[in-house]
Amino acid sequence: MMLRAIWLIVRKDLTVEVRSRELAYTTLFFAVSCVLVFAFSLVQEGRAAEGVGAGVLWMAIMFAGNLALGRTFERERQSETLRALMLVPAPRPAIYLGKLAGIVVLLALTEAILVPLVALLFQAQLLAHPFWLAAVVATGTLGFAAVGTLFAAMLVRARSRDVLLPVLLYPITVPVLIAGVRATVAIAQPDFEAEVVRFWLALLVAFDVVFITLALWTFEPVMTD
Amino acid sequence: MTALDFDEISAEDVSRNFGRRRAVSRITFRARRGTILGLLGPNGAGKSTLLAMLATVLRPSAGVIRYGTLGTSAGPALRARIGVLGHDLFLYPELTARENLVFFAGLYGLADADARARGALAKAGLDTRSEDAVAGFSRGMRQRVALERALIHDPRLALLDEPFTGLDDASTELLVRRLRDLREGGAIVIVATHDLDLAEGLLDRAIFLRDGRIVQSVESPGALRATYRRVIGRAGA
């Protein structure tokens, strides 16, 4: 029942998104604009300072992620469908995991465009070690979305949810930002140091495990008024 | 998960506060299988809050709600036997009527979700519009889809908040017939409504609420409007 419910929610979210394309366009447009603005200001004579590309990449991911999280739960609020999800007999953690998976898929699509764009504009060797980069981006995105999905669901009925979400989300996900940026900088170095990347990747995995466990544990009580 | 069954729902001294405001105060009632119970009262009387507590989405601040011998801790097995039509319709406007029903049928663990959805849409008289997005439906059509969503899993307890909103005469007649069928099938139906004319002759019992309290409870109610005026006051009628 758990896996079936997760799959149904992910499929529903993706179907709604394919029909409306609202989140994909908004998130992507925002993220690409962010990267372009920083590229215009930080890239001089075709080169940027070392590590700038990694920082811009993660900042764009987190800003775009915040936007996507807010909008995806706004949809569930408009017709009170989140309440309908809380009424079904599926385990409540399945609802959390379904929403989380939907956000991760959407962010992954955005990142698939962002990474080559940042590599190109900032002349960063991000794609020199694609599997390491994929692992870092995937674990970082998962950690950010895990915390964000819980907070966005909690705040869905709060009047000032648009303000509260980033206020709560960014401080808690600072470790994701630091680990993501440091690992990405290490990946883009000409003398690639696997040890350094492995260290930051382990931190991201630990963050994911801790926060997904916490979210699964707290989702039901925080969603029942 | 095993779906449980119950013959009765009871609320004992149930209250609910929102901050310092008391929305529902010391409500006590029982409803047995094969009953249509009406919750009547003006706006803000506590009808929707009471329904939300019966649906298990709100916890009472005090008091106990029992489903047969079980409390709300029965969780998913209990939720599998409850159907809720809210004031908001709980439908995804981007999805078609059929997709909405298939989605919820799947979440209720029904094996033949697509067949159920098609059957439900036929009952609602919307089988020819099953592949149209709900966003393009009128309020009345959406209300009919929402009702089928609430009842798709044959719930033992049906909680309906203003089910007659936006329905034309034919759809209202269809809904009244549907509620009577539910009663004949042994469901407990609890309806919150302002529409006293429609409630007349449909309800087996009426509970009148004002300011979160029960002010009158009537078995086999007749002359609802006169009773409403007497116990609630002319302004709310």
C-alpha cells in the first residue's frame, strides 16, 4: 500500500505538471535568470574566480527549489486536496514521500539544464567527473527537498507561508549548501581529490538519512490539527 | 491494512478550541447504521468543525469520538470506512473527472479503480464528460464528481458538508436518491446543510447547532423551518 500510494501521488503530481507546466517553467526561468545575472557580473574576459560556478549552481538550485516547494503545496491548498490526501487510508508517510519524490523529479529536470549552463558560462569543469557530480547533486537535492517538503506541508494553512518557508528552510539546509558547494568545487578542480568529495558526500548522505527519518516520524503528528 | 466495520458513531462531550475561541462545545450524540443525521445551524455554528473531527482530520480538544467500540487511533483502517465531501471539493482541476476518481480509488486500495471510476461517473450522469478536465466543469458538475469521490469506496460513514451547493433540480433529486440508497445500504450519513427544504423528509434525525452547542435534537423531524426559527432565531433562517 505504501509503495502504491507513493507511486500514485508522484504520477498524479507529474500528470498535473505536464498539463499545466507551471512549476517547470517558473522554476527553470527563475534558475536560469539567476545564473545569467551572476554570469554577467562575475565572469570577466571569459573566466570567473575559482569556485564561483559551484556557488552559483547551488544558489540557483536552492532558490528555485524554494519556489517549487511553495507552488506545489499551493496547488494542494487551493482545492483542499491535501486534506483529501490526509483522509485516505494510505500511510501518511507515503503522502510525504510521494510529494518529496515529485519535487525531486522536478528539481532534477531543472538541474539537467542548470549544470551544463553553469559549466559553459563559468568555464567550470563540472562535467569532468559526471558520476561524482550526479551523486553530489542528487544527495544535496534530496536533503534540501526532504526538509522543504515537510516545512511546506506544515505551513500550507499558515497565512504568511510564503515568508515563513524560506525563513525556516534556509538556515536548516545550510549544511547541504556548504557540503554541496565544497564537493562541487572539489569535483571541478584540475587535480581531482576523491577523498575530499567523498567526505562531503558522506555528510550529505548523513543529512538525508537524519532529515528523512525525522520527517517520516513527524509528518503524521504535524499534519493532524 | 484490514478495513474495520462499525454499527454506530458516537460523540461524547466533544469540544474543539481554536486558540481562545471555542468552535464546538460539549457535543454529545449517537447515530446508528441506516440513519441520515442532519446538522443544521447558521454559519459559524460549528457544523464543519464537527464534521472534520468525525472525519479524523481534527483532534477534539476534549471529549471522545467512537466508531463502534474503536477510537480514532484505529488510523488507516478507520479512514478506509469514512467518506468525506467537504465544502471545498477535494478535486484536482487539471485532471479529468475519471483521473480524479481513479487516483482516489487507488489511494483507497480499490483493485478495480478504473471500473469503479467509470461506474461512479455513470451514477453521477457524467459518463460522457469523463475525459474532460474538472477545471472546465460547472460548480454543480464538480459537486457531483466530488460526491462520487467521497463515496467511491462504499464508506460506512459518509460525512457531507453542504452537499446540495450548486446542484440543479435534477442533480438534487439524484443526490437525495443517492443518500437514501446509502441509508438503505446500512451507511451512517451525516449531512451539514442550510437547505431546510431539501433536508425536510430526508433526515431521520436533526441536530440544531448554534455557537458550537447543540440547542435541539429532533427525531423524525418535520416542519424543520419552523423548528429552526424557534431554536436558532429568525435571522439565521
